[in-house]
Amino acid sequence: MPRTQQAALSAVPAAQQPVWPDPAALRTALAELAVQPHLVSPRECDLLRDQLAFVAGGGAFLLQGGDCAETFAGAASEAVGRKVRLLGQMAEILAERMGLPVVTVGRIAGQYAKPRSWPTESHLGQTLPSYRGDAVNGLAFTPAARTPDPRRLLQAYRTAAGTLAVLRKQDEPASPGDSLLPHPRTSDGGPGGNDFFTSHEALLLPYEEALCRTDPLTGQRYGTSGHLLWIGERTRNLDGAHVRFAAGISNPVGVKLGPAVNPDDVLALVDKLDPQRQPGRLSLIIRMGARKIRDLLPPLVEKVAAEHAPVTWVCDPMHGNTFTAASGHKTRLFDDVFDEVAGFFEVHRTLGTHPGGLHLELTGEAVTECVGGTPAVLMEDLDRRYETACDPRLNADQARELAVAVGGLAARP
């Protein structure tokens, strides 16, 4: 990354960044990242943007999902395969029931960092830095594990590269139409085949900046850590470093919007992140909660629609519905998750706009982290297989059940 651009970004406040105790080690790690091959190519990012343009225009649906926080230990090829197969099954269900092609994007090969509500946490009288994802520190509650370590940024890169290698190995098709990662478009340029793209929250800006590359053919700058990069609810400050970073790359980008956002905020973000009004460029990912979405979403959609901004509207029904059970486990009710999606569809149906997609935290494993579904996970089941490194995920049965239910929403009058 050019030093002048680095300096401009570093002068802008960046929220949710770890305190690295060894600045020299951080500089060494970033210098090594800066000379590594890109993880994804500009061409692949452009292909995703083209597919998302069809979603924004009402001609396709987006399914985005994966772990809340990927772990290095969870990147084994078998686990990756189960996650990708689950997303493929969900995409098939949605496509059949909605009568639309589905663009599939994993929260995968990069979701190694998490924003946290508090910089520290305490247990048995000891206070340590909060776990911020495997790219920063370890989950074990010990001083050594919780100390941010810049070498983990290099491990994040290597793990992402390994995950992509697994995806590309699965991409060895029996026939040309069976490929997994991006391949040439159908004749009309729309979604086709079994393309699979990657995404994560662009939280650790030094890591993201070190992996930016300029396309020699176009001169455009891309974040090559993933195809789609999003800004979180905690880092969407219009004048903050995360928005500045996202505005400067040519990838498709997203921004999470919680219940505190107002229509003027949203339009300002649209102007900042998609000033040219390019279809497929910007996804607005709504995380309001089941009890608020029907009241809070309409003014946002009306404001953006009045400006003819071709955004992709996406529902994240997970984060607004989290609560702590009596057992101390963070969890979500399956019925609340579905109800938020139902409210999302109702608002768009009323306003004549397109409910463009889903953004889910899920896993291909038989975990017991969210309550409900069929077979039902009960409150007393939570500690049986509660394996997430951060927030609760839908298990495979719950995710497929949700896909069936959401597909049915498209058939409602």
C-alpha cells in the first residue's frame, strides 16, 4: 500500500483495534503480509459484484453464511467441506422455492477477528484482554493466550490460504458446470453454475491494508483478503477509518445496520461507499431484531429508494436476537430468527422493493447453540455441544429448516 495512503488512513480514528504490545513485531508481520500473493483476485471480486447487481435488481437472491468467528483449529478440510455443502443445500432449497438463482457467499477464509463490547473480561478475580478472534489472541483464559500477538496475522493469512486451497480442490469439477469457485458467467452475465465466494468483516485494518493490491490492468485497488468485505455495526462511523478503507477499494462491500441507525445515516453511508451508484457494489445488512424490524426498517428503505440507490438489502436475523440463557450461554431462538426474516420480507413486499438476501451465522456441525428448530434444541441442551468461539450459530438441521421456511415467504401474497 502506498505510504501516503497508509498515512491518511492511520490519521483517521479506527475503532475496535487490539492493543499490540510489540509494535516492532507488528511492523515485521505486516511487511511480510505485504509481499504475499493475493488470496482472491480482482477478477473474482468483479464477478461477485456482477452477480450482486442481479440481486440488487431483483433477479437473484443472496445467501451469506458461516461461523461467527472462524478458528484456526476449525479449518480442517472436513469441517470446511461440511460448511460448504450445507450452504449449497440451502442455496438449492431457496432457489427451488423462490424461483430465483442464488448467489452463495461464505463467512469463510477470513472471519478470524471479532469486535467486542468490552476490551477486557474478568473471571475468578483475574482480568484479561477480551478474546478478539484467532487473528489477534487465543480463546484460553490465560495471560499468554490473551496477549495480542502479531504473528497470528500471518497464521490468519496461511489459514485462509489453506481454506481456499480446500475450496479449490473441491472445485475440480466432474463437468464444466460443477465448479465451486468463480468461473465465467452465463451468456447474460447473471448468476450461474455453483460459484462460491468468500467474505468477512474487514475489522483489523493493518491486516486488510497489507493485503490490498492494485490491479495492473485497471489501476483499481482491491482488498484481496476476501471477495466481499463488510463494515460492522460498531465500526460504521462515517468519518472512521473502516468506512474510509472500504470507500477506497473496488470490492463489493457491505455495512451492518442496527436499530440505532437513522435514514440520514444510511444515505450518508451510501453516498460515501457507493457515490457512483454502481449496482452490486453495496449491500446494506440489517440487524434490527424481530421486535423492531417492522417499525425501523421502512424509513430506511424509503429513503434509499427515493434516491434510486441500487443497493442489495440483506437481513441478518442473528445479532439482534441474542440473549443470555439462565445457564449463562449466549443463545438465540429459532422462532425469533425466522420472525425477523419474515418482517424483512413484509417490509419489502409492502414498499415494492426486493428482499435481497440472508446473512447467517451457521455451521455444518450438530451443535446446540440456538434454541428451537426440528429436532428441537432445548434450553437444557445448550451445554451439550456449545462449541462456538463467540456467538451462537444455527446447526445444520436448523439452517436447512430456515431455508425451507424463508423460501416459503416468497410464495406469500
